[in-house]
Amino acid sequence: MSRSGRFLFFLGIVVMVVELIANIVSIVRFSSINAVGMNWGSTIAMLFGSFFQGGTLMGLGKIIELLGRKR
């Protein structure tokens, strides 16, 4: 159980980093296409949205690790 928990935790970190890089590239492309640029609210929502899926995986990994320690 501890291996799967650690795997999910590190997978969450990888997902966060990859999605954050992809969102930054998308923001740069959108801002270069439009002369006006993107709304600041949508930019911030895109950046913080990248932490959602990775954080969920990290949380599940920690829960599995804690459940494995109690046994």
C-alpha cells in the first residue's frame, strides 16, 4: 500500500508541473495572438486550475500511506 501511495504522490507532482507548463505556454500563445490580451481573472484561473488534479492525486497518495501505517 505504501508504494502505491508514494507513486500517486509523485505522480501528482509530475501532473502539476506538466499542466502548469502547458498552461503557461497556452497563456503566452493567447496573449501573442490577441493584441488586447487575456483577462487577468481567466489567466489566474488557468494557473491555479493546474494544481487541482495534481493536488487530488497527492491527497489520495497521502491517505493511502496513512491507511497503510495504521495496519
